[in-house]
Amino acid sequence: MYFRLGPERSRNSINLTVTPELNFYRANGNNRYLQAEFRQDPTIIGSAGFLQEQLQSPAIQHTLLDSLLINRVRSEQLSHATKINGGAVANLSLSVPFTGGILGISAGFDAEHLTDERHDLYRLDYSSSESAAADNRRRYFNLPSDKKHAMASIEYSHGFDEKWEWMIMPHLDYNFTQTEQENSLYRLDLLEDMASAPLGSLPSTREALLSTLDISNSYLTDNRLHDVTLSLRGRYDHVEVRKGRRYSRLRFIWDPRITMQSEEWIFTGEEQSQSSRTVWLPGMRLELLRNTPGMKHQLELIADYSQKMPSMFQLMGLRFDSDPLNVEQGNPNLRRTGIYTLLFKHSSRPKNIGMISTHVTVNIYQNALATGQFYNPENGVRTYCPQNVNGNWSTNGSVWYVTPLGKQKRFNLEMQLENQYVHSVDLTSNNEDALIRSYVKTNYLKLPLSLEYSHDKLRVGVKASAAWNHAASEREGFQNVNAADITYGLFGHWNMPWGFTLATDLNYYTRYGYSNEQMNSRDWVWNAQLSKSFLKGKLILTAVGFDLLGQLSNITYSLNAQGSMETWKNVIPRYGMLRIAYRFSKKPEKK
């Protein structure tokens, strides 16, 4: 909601914007989970389907496969979660009498309530050659939380000349955040009468439920954070105008800032502890923008420095083993992380050949937070402990080019080359005693291309995209990654008679080079959307159909910076949806 008192686009006007928001979310999950770890690659025995069938059986029948097994986890899971959050933000700007400056005031609040319940039947066992007994657990997690956030800021803008070329814009920001979190784990397998109960059921009495509480892995936390930032932002912005148009521009922005964080932490678990800290976090941002004569080229350079503190939860040094194979350990010796960012942009509009732009970003992390991993090769147990490491940096660059084709310029060609390089340093080990540095170099290269034809109310085109993912390391046992995703497609948009609009696209997705053969897939995906407008465009009805052919299944791929994880999700994304949108506005009456 926007209100204005005074003439439009005037510094003397009073402007008020209020944005209220309310969201509700509910999710129910029903999952089956299977994980196995081996002493060497098990695909030498059989296909992925054969391995999955063997691992799902109560006892592995294949002797050689059983001898390679370190551990196996089978789990059935149920989850129920609801979340409601809402709040409002108000922004007010007005001129300050006798100063010629503008005062901006913002204030807002939001709150969130989350209920999160999870049930699972957890079965951990080892190969028959291992003497360790199977670990069967019936667990119930209760993870509710409440969050409250309030903010306020004040900014004063003052120009030292009529054109406001020289400006100062100091501002003061305040944020308060309170998070109350419960993490309760109940071992229902300790009750004999729960052995045959359906998954998702609870004991009949609260006393019986409390008797199964895993105290060492259950806790309550109350975190209160006050964040105050003072910024002394300033700007020089000179624009040269010739014949009523901008001819050139030079802009320089400086923004030194200091943040005070005051935090209080209350932890209630096996023991109760309370701690607090107050830290000062400096920062600096510099921006330089230059438009050459005739506005033919635009150059922009941005440098930024900031600091980030580790969480107080990590600094407590607590140990949690609710997952028998993945133990979490805190570290009270963590240091703050420094983040350096450098960004360069260039764009130009060469005569009659469209537009071209480039950008390069470099990020360097000092005392980056890494997850040290102690590994026991005998049983596959990993103990994770956060550590500070140096040597992490990344760079990202892209070139984007678009140009019209033909005398009537009905064709439009768009190309983009993107490349991201990540130099990742982490800590890992092959035993429980020593951590070694793991260096992984990962490169992501992507080239999308499209050619579009438009005439009157019709727009159609073809597109293609090729992406290459590469990860390499000298770490012992590291398997280099060389994978490619290639996509071809058609798309169209038609403004039909009687207010109808048809939009559709047809894509062919191909994937190569993944170690999991199920990810090396080929899928046709067809989507369509039909819209109809009413009431002079204020009311719009839209029917959407996604994956009309029903072929898409393997749609998610992720490779972490250490190149140690391929994630594949088998989902059914096919759906139809009817959407209704109504837009309204009311202009003030003219006096």
C-alpha cells in the first residue's frame, strides 16, 4: 500500500509504503531411505538394480557383496510440518525543513511459528563378518520453533549542490531476532508395546513418552541477537547532458560501515548453560561507474569486504550422536570469517549489432568455515567438527550477447557463455586421529543459445544449452567428475483473438558422464499454458499443464564443491493447475 502527500516525483513530498504479508505452509512426507557403504566399488558385482534389490532384502544373499559391505542403513520415515509466518514493513520518506535533505524511516516486524514432527524406523547393520550387532531404532523427533524479528532504520540524504552530485547518506540500522528452538528425540524402541505399533503412532500416556527421551541428544535453545549497523555512505554522481540526452556519466560511491552484534544464548540440555558476546564487525564497499561519451560503454567496478561470526551453538563444543554414523561435534576455537569480493562489469551497445555485456566476480574467504571429517574405515562412522581453513576462493565470469537479425529485425539472437571456477579446501581423514587438507578444483561451464522470431502477435523460437561439470583432485580415492547436460527445445507465445494467450515449450534433456547410470538420461518435456483475460485485463484465468508427456523423472542434479557427492532424485513433476489473478488500482482524484 502506497500513500503520497505532495506532488509526484518531488523531494518535498511525503511518501509512505506499507507491505503486510501472511504465509501458511503445510507438508506431509512419507519416505523410504536406503544407504550402503562399501570397501570398494560394488558395481563390479552387478548392476545398480541388482545391488538395490540385494540391499533392500533383510539379509544380503550374495556372499561377495556382503564381504564388501561396511554398513547399511534402511529407514522408513513419516513427517508432518506446518508453518505460519507474517509481518509488515513500513517505509516513510519526507523532506527535512531548513536543510534541503530527505529523511527516510523504515520499521517492520515479522514472526514465525513452526511445528515439525518426524517418525522413523531406523535399521543399521553391518556385513556378516562384522561382530557388531544390528542397531534398530524407532525414533520420534519433535522440532517446534518460534522466531520473532523486528527492525528499524533511519537514513538522511543531503545534497551539497543543486543537482545533488555530491551527497552524503548516513544511515543507522537496528535488527532484533529471537529464536526459540526445541530439539527433542524420543527412542520409542525402549517401550515393548511400541514394537508392533504402526509408524507415526505415540505412546498412550505422556509419562511413557517422556521415559524414552534421549537426554544427550535433546535440548532447548533461546537465542537473542541485537544487530546495530552504522554506515557513512556517500556519493559523487556527475552526469553530462547534451541536446537533452545523457552524454556521459561518472559515479563513485563509498560505504564504510561498522556493525555491533550483541548476542545472548541460553542452552538447556543435560546441563544448562548461558553465555553472551558482543563483537564489532567492520565492513567497506566501494563502487565506481563510468559511462563513456555517447553512453556507448558502461564500466563498473565494485569492491566489498565483510566479516561473519560462527554461531554460538558451534562454539559450545557440544557432541550429538542421534545419527550413529554421523556424529556432530562443536568447536570453541572457531574464528570469524573475512569475505573479500571484487566485481567488474562492462556493457556496450555497438551500432546496429545489439548489446554485449561481460562480468567477472572474484570471492576470497579468510578463515572460511569448513567441516572437518574424522572417518573410521572399520565401521564407516564419521565425526564432523567445524574448522577454520584458508585457501578457499572462487571466480565467476559471463559474456552475454543479444542482437536483432534481418532488415525488419523480426529475428533476435541471444547467446551467453558462463563459467564458474571453485578452488575448494576442506578437511578430511582416513582415520580417527588426523585431519588432512583436501584440495578440489571444480569448473562449471554453460553455453545457452536461442533464436527467436516475432511478428505481430506471434513469437516462436528455438533454444539449446550445453553445460559441462568437471571436478579434479589429487586426494587419495578421489574420482574425477566429467559430466555434461545438453538441452534442445522449441518455444512459442501467441496472443490469440478474444483475449486468449497460448504459451508452450518442448524440451529434450540429455545427460552424460555421471557415475550413477540412472542420471545418464534422455527426457522429452512438454509444457503449455492457456490464459484468458476479462474486465479489460484486470482478471486473468490461466490453465497450466506441466510435463504433459509424463516422461520427466530425473530432474535434479547437484555436485558439491568437494566433488564428493552426486545427488539424484526420482520425482513425478507432472501436474495441472488453474490460476486466477485480479489486479486493481485506484488513482487519487485530481483537484
